[in-house]
Amino acid sequence: MDKLGVIQLAKATGLPIVPLAFACSTKQLFGSWDHFMVPYPFSRGLFLYGKAMFVSPDGDDLALEAHRLLLETELNRLTDEAERAVTGTTDNCMILMWSNKTASVEK
């Protein structure tokens, strides 16, 4: 289990995690680990945020990993939705289809 930083912080503080995504219509993407993006002038941009997530202070490692997976899935969904809204395409992002709290992935 890695990349639990924000999940552990939410557990320790009792504060919510608010998933946030940004996309713009024209941009320069860099090949860095974080896919740094610089929007071009006059491009359209969109911020989308999801429902606040709370992490139980009593959660064990398995519960923390479940919260991490939920956050990752929600961030991917928001990012894809924002990309489609500003560009009309998915740029090879995964589209998540939800039904009865289970996710299936389409390309």
C-alpha cells in the first residue's frame, strides 16, 4: 500500500478530502512525473470537484487502501469528465462506468 498520504492526513485530522480536477482545451503537457500542464492563452479551462470524502479515525490498513482506491477512481472520473467538456475527446483517458457501486473500465 503506497500513496496513502492524503488518506492518512484525513484520518488523523478528521477533515474531508475534496477530489478536484482541472482540464483545459489547449495546453502544453510536460513529461514529468506529475504531468505538469501549462494552459495556452485563451484556452477554455474547467475545474470540477467531487463529493467530500471522510476517512474514519478507526480505519485499519485495508480501510485506508479502500479509501485510496475510491479517491483514485473519483479523480480519474472527474479528470475524464473535465477533458471531455473542454475538448470533446477523452485523450485516451479511461471512462468509468458505474453500476451498483462497482466500477468497470472501458477504453
